[in-house]
Amino acid sequence: MMSKVFESVKQGLTEAIEFSKGKTDKAIAHEFTPIDVKEIRNKVNMSQLE
């Protein structure tokens, strides 16, 4: 079990290093858009305190 976790972390770190060097061919970039928290609160009838 531990070796699988180690290999996964190692792979992620290796990919991060390659990405930081500009090698983005294997990279998957996720773009996040801001959420409108006030609108969500209004839809569920909740205040900031709730």
C-alpha cells in the first residue's frame, strides 16, 4: 500500500518539476471560475451568518 502512495506522490512531483521547466505537453490545466456566493445564499435562503 505504502509503495503505491509513494509512487503516486513521486510521479506527481516529477510532473510538477517538468511543468515548472516549461514541459507542458503532459500537463492537464484546470481553469476555475469564481462562484457567486451571494447568489447561492439567496437561492437557498441563507444569510452570511448561517
